[in-house]
Amino acid sequence: MGKRIIARARGKGGPRYRAPSHRYVGKVEYKPFTTGKVVDILHDPGRSAPVMIIKTNEGEQFLNIAPMGIKVGDTVYFNSQLTTGSIAQLKNIPEGTKIFGIETYPGSGPKLCRSAGSYATVVGKTKDKVIIQLASGKLKELDEKCLATIGVPAAAGIKEKPWVKAGKKHIAMQARGKLYPRVKANVMNPVDHPFGGKSHRPRQKVVSRHAPPGAKVGSIAARRVGVRKRRKKQTQ
């Protein structure tokens, strides 16, 4: 019978494998307003960047990711002045501006470039579209009415801090509810994983979609496997 493999235990859930996303301070969103004030900046255990609470002149409050250089008491604007932390439509943002928390379609809420230090740059505009360049170099064309925040998310140096000791990293990774360290399936024992065992014989990695949870590993209901070969162009 064996025992429940890690993949099956993670699928069941529980505090051992719970992701930090379950411990968010709150939902990051955009709300229309005239001017707003940053009333507080909070640490969010579910995000790499801190979040700020914006209180609008209309009396509403909402959360947004805090950019570098923002502080409590600063004023932010909606579709008017392009100061750090202000929210504006892409059509109103000049080329070369760094932005984050970008909507993928009008009203979707911030979706792109939300982690610490990640940002995109406005590189061009067409009739009703705006072209942005992500940190990877990829160009993306979005609706000009999509909203974005001016600046770069704070805590950009979070990945530059050295761990110094392996134990510190081990504790930190475990505290974030991640599976760490990750062990390859083929070096496990047969009791721990279907790929485990000393023989290392070839195993079928494609399994049925209706396989039991303990056997559903590898490529699940794959239509095809392997590297796709390029077709040679036919010479006329």
C-alpha cells in the first residue's frame, strides 16, 4: 500500500503546505478618486513588497503596493499629476515612465509587476493601444484605458541580502510554507514515490487523468511528449 506521497499530501492542503497567499493583509485594488493620502505603510507576509493604505477625499480606503520613495503623509493623484504612487491610465503616462501594478484589461485590477523591484516601461503608443516593455524584455500591447501606478515597488533589495548561514535560509523557507528542500522523485524510495527505487528502470511518465492520487505523477493525460521536431521547408 505504501504511504501518501508528498504530491498527494500537498494536494490535500493543511498548515504544512499552506502558501503565504493565505495570509495577505488584504486585496490590492484600484478605486476611482480625485486625490488621496497615504495613511499607513504595512508589511504583508504574503508579498515581497509592502502595501500602503490610501485614504481618498471621498472617505474611502483601499490597499495598493507601496513604491520606492513613498512615505506616510504623501499625496497621490488619480489621472492628474504623475507623482510617485499616483494612479493613471496608460494613455496619460508619457513614454519612458516606470510603472507597476498594471491592469491587463480595463477594470481587471493590478495584475502585472506587483513583486518587489519589478516594473515595466512605457515604450510606445498607437491609436488606442499602449506598448509596455516588461523586465524580461517582452513587449506587451494593452488597452490605453488600463490603469497603472507610477514608480517601482519598494523592497527591491530583498533578494540581494545574503543568507550567511544555511540554517537561516532553511528556517526562512520553512516559515513561508514552501516545500524545502525539494528532493528528486527518482532518488526516493519506492514507498515514497512511483519513480523511486534503485533499479532506475525506464518508467512511463504519462498517466491517466483518472489515476488514483498516489499514482498521478509525471505528465497527466498528455496528448504528446518529447521535443517537437521542426519541419523542413519544402524547396520548390
